[in-house]
Amino acid sequence: MVSVRVLYASEHHSTQEIADRIGERLRLNGHHVETRALRASSEGQRPLPGDALVLGSAVHDGAWLPAAEGFVRDNADRMGDRPTWMFSVGMAAALPGPLRRLAERTVQPRVAALVELVRPRDHGRFSGVIRREHLDRKGALLFRLLGCRYGDHRDWAAIDAWADGIARDLDA
């Protein structure tokens, strides 16, 4: 049994629910899991607990949320000695066909910089939930003009498969 710390930053609870699901899948595969929200950069001063890390964040304006980005930057040098995975939660599945395919292939530079800094075993990219109240007036107008769809766009089967892959790696 491996001790896994799942850390996440979430603004509207979608990423939190994905992190909880990843943690539950790892538990089902026999691992000890602690799932916790990232809130302050002060965590960088303490030892990183757990034998393995899973780090995730919602992506807003092409970047991880500040708590997650700060955590990675403060702790990247201490992550190299343990297996680490990262996941990002965006809105690609809310976009219409051609824009969705483009978004799925596009790498956001700020997220890519964090991935390059940590060099995780894998970086999962998932879609989350987007509701009208998540956007300001200008964002909602642009969202509508682009033909995007509000709703829950999480692919639970893909999330489960990704988490099960982590469990297999930990067991190997």
C-alpha cells in the first residue's frame, strides 16, 4: 500500500469532485489516500507528506489557479524524489467541434511551464463543469458567440481510467 496525497485547487467545486474521485479510485485499488485543497503557499515550508503526489487545478485564463501554481513553484525541487502526477481541468468539451479539437491539442504555456518544472509521470487533461454564473458578462457573451455549451462535461470513465493507471503504476 502506497500513501498518496491528492492536492487540488478548485474554484467552483468541479476540480474538487474530480480530485475526490481520483482519491476514491486509488483507495479502491488499496492505497492510503489523503485528498486536500491547496489554499496557501505556506505549505512549501513543511515536508511534503505521502509516498506519491497527485496535483490538480482548474484552468482559468490559460493558467492553474494561484494556490496550485504557487504550490508547484514553491515545492517543485522537493517533488523529484517521489512519483508525481498532474491534472488540469478546463472547458474543452464545452466548445463546438473544431474549437474543441483545437483546444484539446493546444498547450497553455503557463500550464506547460508547471508540467516542465515538475516532470510528472503523466499530465491528465479533463473537462469540468461550466455554468452561466461562472462567467462575467463579457465571458458569457463570448461563450455564447462561440457556440459553447454550459453543463457538466466531465468524462468520469476517462477520469477513472486515468486514476486506475496511477494505481497500476504505484503497484508496479
